[in-house]
Amino acid sequence: MQLEAQFSRAFGFAGAVAVGFGRAALAVALRAVAPEGRGERVLVPDFICSQVLEAVRQANATPAFFPVRRDLTVDVDAFRAALDGPVRAAVVVHYFGRVQPDVAVLAEMCRQHGVPMIEDCAMALGAHHRGRPAGRFADVAVFSLTKSDWCYGGGIIATNSPEIWFQLQERAAQLHRDDRLCFSYGVLRWLDWLGNRRPYAWFAETVGRWLERRWFAETENFFEAGRCDVVMSRFAAPRALTILLRLDEVARRRSALLAQLRTELAEAADLLWPPIQLEAEADSAAFVLLRVPDAMRWRERAAAAGVTLRLCWPAYQPLEPAQRSAVMDWIAQHLLFMEVHPRLSTREVRHAANVLRTLRREAGCGWRLASGNGFWPGRICHRDGKL
């Protein structure tokens, strides 16, 4: 497939395999590099969406959680402790376009323990770390083509090892085709993608909700309908190739939009999280992450003003007992993100900044940012100074 060959060339992999969804990519990767004889436990971060847990279980494995800090970086010591005992594989996730700063250290730990490591790059297509593309640190990496652009589903599994590539191809050959699912998912994802733009938000939401009711059961969210056992559809492959060929151009456009947003926010720029700027190539620039005093309220107020902000997973997905912690509660209450649509106009970015500035001003002195150090540069504090 031309898409697979182009993806391998673009990022320097030995080979790549295209499948129906990102979660299918993860399930195939686990079956290829982590056979069941290695035990049941697959290490995953506690800050994770339920679709990843579904993919782990589809591979006949059991998720075992390691903690993520408030800045969404992995606690290296906790990760090392989690590697003790039988472990089939470890999944390291790059959140919101940023590569984990200790990814090379984590990969070396896994090699020393003989544990295959999988990089989850679903939200980091095009991101780099110290000159290396996301996905080039582990045995195998999985990507999604719906997190940073619009496609009919679409996942990619890539590896630096010719031997693993052969195993991935064998496992992917066992998947089946479901073009209807991919088409319906793609249409709804396109409407969801369009809903990030103010002029089209009402139309996209209205039509999307109507189609979702027609195509999926009442209890089924279309985001959860993507399956772990589906190949990439024929009509998704050309669109996926277009995304790949335009990736650099789109990343430059997004970076320019983020720079404008930071400038427009002015005194409210402390909402951007983390408030440090990475080198231009490091961030995929597909998301804006915001740290606010009340995520649910800000999301509702922003929506009323025509700006789409999204909650993080712990705010709307049930957590397993082992995931529950003060950090997950904090993330649910204080973090929001916004997808950066590459066709946003200067006027739309200015409007979004105006809405955020207004919400920041309304919050008043009831909260403030205290200074800090390192990748996590500050903490949200209330008037009494408590977290």
C-alpha cells in the first residue's frame, strides 16, 4: 500500500501497517510483540481513554496502571516499580501533541527488563523529541489519523524492526473489513471536526446528533463504535495519504494559529498549559491545552459563546478503581483542550481568545497561578493558597 510505504519513508521506520482505527493498531501491536505466554499484565498510564483499555483486553491482556503526574508526564520511579513481575508489554502515551520528555529513559528500562514497549502516538502525529519523530523510541508505535485531522477512522502501526513488521502484517491480515462502520464513523468525525469552527458549530452538532441516533444504538457513542478488528477501508486510504503528504504544511499553519492565540490572550496567556513554549518542531500543534478553575463551567460558558472546549477523559469516562487518585480528580476538574482546526481564520482565533479572556476576567481573584519550576511550571491555587 502506498500509504504504508510513504509513512515509513517520512518517519524513518522499517515498515508500517494500516488498519481501521487507532485502537485496532494497538490491539494488533500487542498481539504481535507481546504474546500471551508473557503473562497478562500490560502497563498503561492511569490517565488514559477507555478505548485503549478496550484494545488491551481485546488482546487478551489485563491493564495494570502506572501513575501520571498533573503535568501529564510519567513518574520514572513509579514506572520502574511497575516493571517488576511478569509484564507482557508497556504502553507509553504522548499527550496532546507533546512527546513524553523521559521517553528514551522509559524505553531503555523496558529493554533492560525484556518488556516490549509501545508508543501511543495517537495525539502526537508529527511531533518530535530531540530531533527524533514520535514513535521512534520504542519497539513499535501506533498512530491515529483522526486525532490531528479528519479521516474515515484510520490507524497506523510502525516499527524499526523488519521482524516485527512481518509479525504485524501477519496479525493485521486476520482483521476483517467493515466499510459501513468506517464510513459512518468518518462522516460523524468530520461533523465533529467541523464543529470546532464557530460558523459551522450549530449545523455540525445538529446534523451529527441526528445521524448518530440513526446509525448507532442509543447507548453507543460513535467514538466508542470503532472496533479493534477492522482493516482500513478502501476510501480511507487515499484520504490518509493526503493527510500525510500535507502534514508539514498543516503543522506550520497550526503553529501560526497557536502563536496568534498566545498573543491575543495577552494577560490571560497563563491559561495555556503548560505555559512554556517548546521548540517549533517539538509540538504537533494540533491541540491547545488549558488549565482553568472549573472545567465543566468553562466548557459550558465557552460553548454558549461559540467556542468548543473539550473535557479530558476522567471528567466523562468511568474510571476503574486502580485509576482513581487525587491527580485524576484534579485533571477532571481543571484541564480542558481545544482542537486546532487548520482552517481557522484570524477572526475565529481572535474570538476564541476574547471568550477565554472574558472567562479569565470573570474568575477574578478567586484563583491565581503560583510560580513553579520544571516542566510543571505552576499550580492552580485558590484564594486561601490551598490546591
